[in-house]
Amino acid sequence: MTVKRILVQHEQKQIVNSLPKPDWIKVKVNQSTVYNEMGDLVKEHRLNTVCAEAACPNIGECWTKRHATVMILGSICTRACAFCNVATGKPSAVDPQEAKRLAAMIQKLNLRHVVITSVDRDDLKDGGAQHFANVIAEIRKTSPSITIEILTPDFLRKEGALLTIGKAQPDVFNHNVETVPRLYPSIRPGARYFQSLRILHEIKQLQPNVFTKSGMMLGLGESKEEVTQVMDDLRCAQVDFLTLGQYLRPTIEHASVQRYVTPKEFDEYRHIAKSKGFLLVSSSPMTRSSYHADADFAVLQKKRLFTHLSN
């Protein structure tokens, strides 16, 4: 499937929100042969990407730059979060060949940094942790110099999952809290806020050199005080990198946008977060969890080195 076709399907699925989109919410649609090349590679290796499955508004820009967030463990999620466009239902069995196919695609693209995420797999005993570890190991066999970022589920009630992930030694461990605790019952009904904080803190204890990362969507009805409290909670969990972006409603069946946060407000949140000690903060209306992930990783490395030299 070409990127152009994916974008057209995304536009067809979109339902106009009751709030008109402001001028600063824009999606660039560059027409380029790289779009099709990326789409063909994904299709050839029978892989899923969160870019397409979750209808990310940045798919055009990212695929033009040969950046993609690959979604492992299938395309069917066991949860039904009110913000997410990924399909919910009964997932298929885990594909043991997926890791090899993914490693082959990454080698063809000659990537320096890759982001791997997954659907929630509450049906699996370990939530898919071992599959994440297998994917990391397979990628490093064929692309030993690559840096690997994983964006994981919360592994709720999956004993030992974080130990498995820690042993695999990803370069970046990302898990999004998504919103403020008060909104969890309506926005993330299957998740637990303090479980998300727990795994972010636990992975840091298991692997202190792994960069940790988390993100939030704004515009769902949260207050400024609630956002800054989440920042404090994430810093207590020793999270290094925070992303903040505007929530955009995928379809009429999903949670409504309560307000569009202005670019000025995003700038203010960036300054507040930096003052709280995050190594890196990405805060803008179009920021998404894996947006510019390769460039951000390079910045994180430089900032950590500078911090060590300063001490």
C-alpha cells in the first residue's frame, strides 16, 4: 500500500471535530517516490507501522525521511483506549518470523535509529516482552551499530516482563502516560496511571544507562496544574525525555477534542518541563511520541555527556 493511499484512507476515516481546527494544526503531504518505497518495503516484509495503523498526522514527513515506527505483535489490540485508532479485538498468534523480517527491512533501509512499538497483548502471559527482546536481538545481529528505541505497553499484571526487557538493553525505553490520572477512566480505561510510572522507574533501576521517555496528549480536558503534576511524577520516576502534543480525534467514535492548546502554551510547558530537570523536552501541537526520534536520541547522548563532564 502506498503512503498516498494510506493518507487518502486516513482523510476518508476522519470526521470533522465539533471544534474547528486552528491554523497551526497542519499536516504536510509531500508527494515523493520515497513514500511509495517505504510503503512497498513495509508491505514486502508483511509488517505493521503505527504510522499507518494509528493514522499519525506526521506520516508524510516521517516516511519521506525514511523514518517509521514499526508495530510488532500484530495490528489488533486487546484494549480500547478512547484516543487510539488501532483496531480492538482478538489478536492472532505471535509470528515467530516477524523479528527476522523486521531486521531485514531495517538493514535494507540502513537505519541508524529505529523505533519499535506494539499493540497491547493482555492475552499473552508476558504481555509480549519476550517478543520485544527477540526483535531487539535479531536487529542487532544484522545492524550492530543501530540504536533501538522501544515504545511499550504497560505490562499490567505481567510479572517479570520488565526484567526481560531490561536484559535486552534497548537504547531508549518509552512508555506514554498519555494523559492526567483523573482522565484515565474515560481515556485509558484498561490502564493504571501508577503502573505506567512504576515501569518507567523500574526499567531505570534495572538499566541505569537506558534513556527513559514518556509523553502526553493535551486538549482532552486536563488543567495546567494536572499537567505540571504529571511532570513532577515523571521526574520522580527518573524519566529523561518528555513529549507533549495536541490530541487529534481520529473518528467520531473517539474522545472529543476539548480544546486546541496554542503554540504559546506548548512553549510555556516546554520551559516548565525543562526547569524540572528533564534532559530533553519536545512540546508542540504536532509532536508525537516518535517524531524526530533519531535526532532526539543524538541530542540526549550529547546532553548526558555534557552532564557527566560538568559533574
